[in-house]
Amino acid sequence: LPLFHSHHMNRLIIIGNGFDLAHGLKTRYSDFMLDYVKKAIKTKNALNSDDQLIFIDGDPFFLRRLEYHLMKQKTLPAIVDFLKANSVQLRGNSKFINSILLEIEKKNWVDIESIFFKQLHAQITNYTSLSDDRLGKVQDLLRRINEEMKILEKALFKYLIEIEQKVKFDFDSEDCKDVMGIFKKGATRRNRKNPFPDEITNTRVLNFNYTSIVNFYCKELESELTISEIPLHGRLSNLESIVFGFGDEVHSSYKEMEDLDENLFFEHIKSFKYFQNEHYKDLMSFLDVDRFEVFVLGHSLGLSDRTMLQAIFNSDNLEKVQLFYYEKDGKNNFVEMTHQLSRHFKDKNRMRTKVVPFSKSEPLPQFPAPQENL
């Protein structure tokens, strides 16, 4: 045995929407839809014309008078209630958009990608059972859902660009230092003379978000760490690069869709877009090159990214998984995260040996919301 056994390994940091939320950004789909509806109301008031996706039915003069109150509402359910109380109707122009609005009304949050997938899925049975002349109708419907997804996509990116511009980073603040501390944990500069190298040599940040909040950190840490970002879903600065849609190819109905000879089902399926960029390959070669540990910061580990997450958690090189949980008012989501995580591990016993227990885990720091530039 060599006298000095090297204990170096790599680190993969998985970044999800909770990371942006921790920085005070309103990046939930429900935040976006609230903004979307407010803009639709403003457009209706200014031009008296309806938005492409949302229909508002009420006395225009009355609506104009209410605009001030409507813009102050903090949630979509509050807006809907306020309009209802004043006998104004707000609804989606299609079943897809209505499902999104209803979901937000019920739960005050929504997963647009899952609803989109369900809408597609609902058409599979039609597809297999209909005669040719009726198929045209289903194709039109699929085209329309894809079209609406595109409109949402464009509006979402515009919204994210707007809110990202409000973020001012102060890397000397305690909060930023805490986050950087997580990134730097046990990592040293490569090529430092260290006779007992028990260290992280290479850090890759797998960014599932569209924003580049995490990229500010990578840039800041470049002088201290060997670190780089994989912007898995693209960058807002290049809208062509964006990957938006559903990414669970493991789903049984995915197979059913594949068996139908119809490309309209696949316009917004993430994995097809992954093949158009280098990020997927980049990640795979990183997983193969050496042992690695995983840090999860603000990713819910849900099913809409299952294809990607399975590749990571079932890799032979995986050493350990550290979950940075969300904590508020003495409650945390650690157990929930482990439940979600277990869906991606093929071998559940292996998972128990890999996940760092709660007693040795820590929460993700939460920042105050950024000051609005009024």
C-alpha cells in the first residue's frame, strides 16, 4: 500500500429553485403567473384587448378603477377573490391555462411542467382510439398546447430577466459568506502542496435554474476553487439555449407517447433538448472521471428532472449525498427531501449508506428579499 493514500474526490453541487428563493427572488411559477395576470389586467385596461392566454370579463371602466387595488395583491387567489367579489371573471383561454390557474387557486403554487405533461398524456388515449379524420382535431389541440407553452415560456423568461436585474450582490455580507462557506467546504486549490490530500479537487455546479444567481458565486470563487457551472437548462442571455418542459422519460406514459408516430408530443420534452447542447455530455463525463459527492441546494428532487437525477444518484462513483434543507419557524423539509431522493435511487439500501444523516446536515441560509428599486 502506498504510504500516502490520496482521499481526493470531486463535488457536484445541484442547484434548484430553492437556491434563488433563498436569495429572496420570487422565482416560483406561482409568482410568475401572478405577474402574468397583473400584466394581462393592465393590458386589458390600457388597450381594452385581451391577453392571448387569459380572458378577463367585466366592465372596463370598473376594472380601471380597481387596477390600483389589484396590483397590490400578493397572491393570485387574492386577485381572483377580489375580482369575483366585484363580479369580474378571470379565466384561461384553454383547458391547459385554466388547469394552471385552478392549481394556484387551490394550493397557491403550481408545477407548469407537470400540468403540461398531463395535458399531453390525456391526448394519448384519443390518439390510439380515433379514426383518421378525428385525429386532425387532436393534432390541433396538441399544437395549441405547445403554442401556449411557448407563450408562457417567453413570458417567463422576460419575467425572470426583470427580477434577476434587481439582485445586488454583497459578497462581504454574512449571508453570502455562509453560502460561499458551503461551496468551499473541505475544498482546496489544486496543486497546493499537501502531503495528506483529503480534499475536493474539482467542483461542478449543476444549475437547474434559468437564472444565473449561482454563476455570481462561481465567478467570485474562481480564484480559490477549481469550479465551473453547467447551466443545464440554458441561460437567459441566450433564449435559444433554454430547455423548458418535462424531463421524466422514466414515466410509463412517456413510452406510450414514443410508440405513437407523432412528434407533436415531444416539442417540450427536456431530454431531446439536452442532446442539442454539451451540458449533458459534460455532466456524464464528470460523473465517470472520479469519485464524487453531491450537495443539494434548493432542489426539490422532484420527478420533472428524473432522467438527469437518476444518472447522478445511480452512478458507481457516488460517495455521499449532503442535503442542505430549508428551515423556517423550527420546521424543516429534510425528511421530505429524503423521500423525494429515494425515488431516484434504484437500490434503497445503498441510499441509506450514502445520505449524510440529519444530525450532520445543515440548512441553506435564507436571505432577506432584495430591495425593490422604486
